[in-house]
Amino acid sequence: MSNIERYDYAFDPEGESWPARLLRQVAPQSSVLELGPGAGAMTKVLLARGCNVTVVENDPDAVLALRDLGVEVIEGNLESSEW
């Protein structure tokens, strides 16, 4: 398993899992600040719904994957006051 695969999870955006229920609270075309998105499982759904997404992530592999999605990426560790 690569470093980034540890973040990979599948879910049905229309299902009853916690990510699906959370995403249903976000109106289409909203501006979203996503903290610690990993490789972007939820980010992809937000983008598909026309949202403008900015993410804060500190894992270098995840940062690369998120940049490939075209979102604004802020590299920072939220557990540190240095970012």
C-alpha cells in the first residue's frame, strides 16, 4: 500500500454513511474549506457538485493528489501553531 492509499475509501454519496450525510448539508456551488482531506474522497464529490474547494493538508503525497484535482491547497499541519 502506498502512503496515499491509506486515505482511500469509497462511499455512496447518496447513502447513509457519515460522509454522505455530511455532504448533503453542503449546498451545491458553495465555497468549502476542507481540513485534512487526505487524497480527496469527499473533495471529489464537492467538486462534482460545483463547489469551490480550498483544502488544508500536510501529507506531501496527498497534497500532490489534491493539486491534480485543481483545488486550492494550503500546506499546513493543523496540529502545529507554525503553519
